[in-house]
Amino acid sequence: MQVYGLVGNPVGHSLSPPMHEAAYEATGIDARYVTFEPERSAIDAAITGADALGIAGLNVTIPFKQDVLELVEPDPLAARIGAVNTIDFGGGEPTGYNTDAAGVTRAFDRHGVELDGAAAVVVGAGGAGRAAAFALADAGATVHIANRTVANADELASVVPGATSGGLDTLDRVCDADVLVNATSVGMDAPDETPVPASYLHADLAVLDAVYTPIETRLLRETADAGGVTIDGAWMLLLQGVEAFELWTGVDAPVEVMNAALRDHLSIG
Ligand code: NAP
């Protein structure tokens, strides 16, 4: 039996175990997916120990995504993003990946949204914002990063090819954009809050909200009202997990099974 898991703190309400275990069952892979919650100071020992114990792969979440970068060999994309959310222990030195980026591009692809040549706005410049900005730029979009703390947007734009940046007062760029990603926590557990004024939303806009609690955020409701395409945060969560499953196992992920397991647990949680 192979053991996979998630390392973070806290990880109590993670949706990854049911999503991955449904995939193992559907594909006949003999594996379990468990959660680990080390103290921040113990992450080094935790990764070394996981490798020594023969754990096959780990997802990594807050607060360890940056810490782990130093503890594994990051692939080029994870190194550029500056964060690892997936470790593969299979063979040689542990390798670090960032599948949040694939979660973003796969989510747009799944909804028929063309990114090559698109004008994109990313609101937020934290972990999710970094992954989204690199993913969109690598897919051929022109990216504008708007963030509450302008210095964080400027720093990110300085490393993302072709990107521009500004404060939240530059969100009017959404009026002329094809694609918008909310990579802030605004709207999380706050159904009345939105990071982007409704007046900027329009029918030619596709919006991915990284927030998935609630699944239908105010931003997505107002995008739908404006006639735009809405992509909820569960798609990003699902498709980063799909990417990790495929990296670890080399098997095509049973995407619909994983989606059903994830959405079942979201509606329970
Ligand atoms: P993070 O690294 O802490 O970054 C948070 C971002 O939100 C920063 O850009 C921050 O701006 C901004 N922000 C926070 N409060 C704000 C406010 N009141 N007004 C405007 N901006 C605000 O967090 P993260 O890991 O990127 O996560 C961001 C969100 O994405 C969370 O809701 C998380 O659950 C979600 N997420 C979803 C997925 C998925 O698979 N669906 C994956 C990763 C993350 P400053 O720079 O000014 O602080």
C-alpha cells in the first residue's frame, strides 16, 4: 500500500482526503491519503521523516508552502512561483511542484475559456495570486496584478513575464479584461463581501474565484448577473488535486469521481 498525504497546520477540515481516496478506489490503486499537522519548527524533520518512511507523496498547505521550497528540489515552475504544494518522493531526491498553477489553467480550459492572448486581471498577490499570475502568463495571457498592498503586487509583477501591477484602485482594468481571478481571501466565509465592484463586471468576462467557502461567492453571483462565465474555487481545488494525482501515479485521474467526492464534502462541511 502507498501512503500519500497533506502536511499543513491546521489541516482539520481538508477536502483532499475524500477527493484522493475516491480516486484510488475508482482506479484500483492501493493507497491511503492522510493528514499531518506538524509544528512549524518541525517541518524540516517532517519532510525528512516522510521520505525515510517511504511516503509516496505529500501535498503541502499553509503555512509550509514556502518553507518546503528549501527542503526539496523544486521543478522550474515551483521555483519561479516560490512555493511548493506537492512533493513527489518517488525516486531520488524529493521533487517539489506547484499544482495550484495547473489548477488555474485547467479550470479555465474546462470552462472553454481561451487564455492565449487574453487580457487577465489577478486580484491578490499572495500564494494563490503568485500561482495564478505565472499560470496565466505562461498560458499566453497579459496579466495585470491588483493588490491591497501595492508593493506586493509590484514585486510579483517584476518576475511574471509582461505583467503590470497596481493597487485596488486599478481594478477598473477589469472593465476591459477577458479573465479575472480573485486570489484574495475576500469573500471567504463572508457571502456579502466582494473584492471587485459589480459595475466592472461584464458579459465578456470569465471569473475564477479561488475562494470556495461559500461555493457561490458574491463575486460569482454578480458575474453571473452581468452575463459572464463563473468558475468556482472548487474547480481550482479539484484540478490542482487532479494534477498531483497524475504526477504521483502516472495514471489519468478520474476527474468526475474526484469532483463528486469534493462537492459532496463541500456541501456537508
Ligand atoms: P495569502 O498568501 O495570505 O494572500 C492573501 C491575499 O489576499 C493577499 O494578496 C492579501 O493582500 C489579500 N487580502 C487579504 N485580505 C484582504 C482584504 N480585506 N482586502 C483586499 N485584499 C486582501 O493567501 P492565499 O494562500 O493566496 O489564499 C488566498 C485565497 O485563495 C484564500 O481564500 C484561499 O482559501 C484561496 N485558495 C484557494 C485555492 C483553491 O484551490 N481553490 C488554492 C489556494 C488558495 P495583501 O498583500 O495586501 O496582504
